[in-house]
Amino acid sequence: MRSTLHAALSHLDGFDPDRDAVPPEALLPQDARIREQLAEVVARVRPAYENGEFHEVVAAVGDFCADVRSTESFDSLPEGTARRSAQTALYEVASTLARLVAPLSSFTAEDVWQALPGKKAESVFLAGFPESVGAGVPD
């Protein structure tokens, strides 16, 4: 998880979500797929927390991070639309995962939250738990 979050944050330099985010319908296919996978994680994690199945939270987040890191290479993002599409997906990954893991990994989640670019709540703990993917980052 930490390496995925670190990779996501490292590629957000110069990205302002209010100015640069690509609308979901304009994302490149690989970035749209990451977004779909992230939505599946949110759908899996929410009931796991509600049922006290914390091992399921860890498994869902871990599986997602392993899939994203093994299938996508963000090391050489080209400039332009492709870069903004990838950054949009990475921003959503970082902001959503930070909020998902905050109850279990508070320091990591807060560190990620503080490193996120753009306007956001003062703390990950004031941001609210993700209801779904694509709702943006709460103020």
C-alpha cells in the first residue's frame, strides 16, 4: 500500500485537481479501468468495516495495490492529455485509499492526505469516508 501511495503522490507534482482533472468519460482506458477497480475496492471495504472484518479491508486494499503496481507503469508519463488522465486516476487512488485506510493506518493516511495537491479538508479524518469513486475530495 505504501509503495502505491508513494508512486501516486510522486506523479502528482504540478497537478491541480480543480484545474487539471480529466472528466471520467475522457479518461484513457487504462485510467478508467483503475477507477473501476478502485470503485470495487470501496464497495468491498465499506461492508467489511461495518462487519468488523478488518482482515478483509487489508486484503481488498492490498489486492488493489498489487494489481495497480504490477499492471501500470507511471514512470514515464508523457505530457498532455495522457499525463492528465493518469494523474486524475492517481489522485483519485491516493485520496480514496487515504480515507479508506485511515481507521487502520492513521499516520500513513494523514501523511498522504497532507501531501495531496489541491483544496481539501484539513485532515483525512475530517474528509469523510468514501461513499463511491468519483465524488471528489470533500472540503
